[in-house]
Amino acid sequence: MHFVIERGIVSHTIRMEDRTFDPNGDITLIMRSHLEDDQTSERTTTTESVIESTPMHVRMLVSSKHLVLASSVFGAMLQGRFNEGQTLRSAGYLELPLPDDDPVAFSILLDVIHGHTRKVPHKYQLQEVVEVFSDGWVQALSREVPASLTADLIHWLCIFWVFGQSDKFKLMTRIMERESGGTIWTEDLPIPPAVLDAIENKRQGVIASAISMLTDLITNYQNSTPRCPRSGDNAFKCDAMVLGALIKSSISIGLWPPPAPPFTGISFCALSGQIHQMKVPTLCDTIGQTEGWYGSRGDYPYYDRGELPAHIGIKESIEASFRSLEDQLCGLDISTFKA
């Protein structure tokens, strides 16, 4: 069984190196390349140059899973009753000769199939040629689409951008907005700078708002006006305890003194997790008039009259603010950039 990829008229091909598309691959494709014979370059006729070539073998280590997902032909061969499929199942490995296929053209398809998008040439703007197949490819590989910020996410973002898949583009940009620390390497992929700028601007914007919220809270506790409803020294001691806890917690997560943009190395997702771990005790907790912010606040004597002191529930208030900020990191609409 052969898989021929037409390239048109080619005078000769240059020797390709062996390729590993999947280091854990279970199939080695063997194709014929040609090494140009330099000694024949001076032999010419009156009409054209005579170019001789020597056949060579190119070996490509690939994943049978990716081949089967991408191609029904490979699926029938490797999962059916063909000898190739039986050998693969019994030995766990297969060498598959494809003598009639062009290794240069085939390697481009293998890069696409294995998700090596940065190796796919973009010079000739060929995405429209394969766009009709993109939905099927993405559906077949849907389980490999990252759900968090990984090294492969930028490649998937490029795929969804090129083929205009708006929902998945929005999902990838949402992950980057929430989990990026400010450094995004595009690896020369054809992603517009405006997309990356928008992701970074939203990241910086919500982090700046979070820092401002904490700074305002600390400033309020630095004022001379007591926030604890207790009288005398107890109010001062309670406010001082809250102020100290806020500053110390903010220092531990790198937010005090307040950092300046661009907040390199700070992701909103990590920051939100650190905020959740903050401890903000009060004197009221210590003397037992409330169970604290994680317990019931009904034990506080002012609660039934709707006079809950401002410093009770600080932790919940901070976390609620962070949830509101997180909702702003909802991803980008591809239509904004594809005018």
C-alpha cells in the first residue's frame, strides 16, 4: 500500500536527515531521498544540465496513534488485518517502507500531525489549502489541547488563530491571561503582536487592580480612625493586629512594598492561590467573640443587629474581589483581530 504526495515537477531532491517526530514513537517510516552527485554538476548538454542522483534512505520515527487519528488510510492499515497492523500489535514496533512518497512533503504533514507547528513552513500561506481538514484534525487531537499553561499552548494558540477557531482561541488566551507571568515566547509563529499585547495588557491590568485593592486596605488600617468597634486600647490592638497581618502577608507574596508594572514573574492564578492562603487574625478572634472568617460570624454580639464590624470578614472580602478580577480574564475574541 502506497501513499503518494504529488509535488509537481522536481529536478532533484536534497538528502534529508533522519527525523524523530515522537521520541516514544512505535513506527519508523522509511522513504527514499536523493543525494545530489556533485561530480555530475559539470556535465551539461546543449539543452539542459544532466543531474544524477544517488538514492538514500530517510528514517522517520513517528507515533502510530497520531497517524491513525489523522488518517483513515493509516487507521485501516494499522488497526485492521493488514500485515503491518499485525506486526505492530505483536511486536509493538513497525518499520514501514514508503518508497514512493516524498520525504520533504511528508515531513511537513508529520509535523502537523504531531503538533510541531513551529516547524511547519508559513512562507507560502498554505493554511487555506488544509483549512477544510482543520476541524477534523483538532477534533481528533482534542484530548491533547492543554488545559493549563504548558510549552505547547503557544502552538495550539497559533493553530486556532490560523484556522479561525474562535472558541478554542478564546480558551487558549484565557489560560494565558490567567497563568502567564509576563514572558510569552512565540518561537516566530505567525501570531499577531496585537494578540500578545492584549493578553499582557489584561494580565497587568488585573494584577494592578489587585495590588491597589490590598494597598487601599492597608492604608485604611494605617489611619488613626479605629475600624474595630471595641473601646479603648482593645480597638487599637485589634487594628494593629490586622494591619500587621496584612503587611506581613503581602510581603510574603511579594506585594509589599507594592511592585511596579510590568509585574514580571507574577501570574494572576498563582497570586490568587497565595491570597487564599493569607492569614488575617484579629483580636476579636483571639478573645473568642467570633469563630473567625472561616467559621460562623453569628456569634459576634453585633451581628444580629446588622452591625458587623468592618474588620470581620476581611479575608472573604479580599477573596471576593479577586474572584471579580478573575472574571475579567475571560480570553480574547478572535474577531477583534481578524478585521
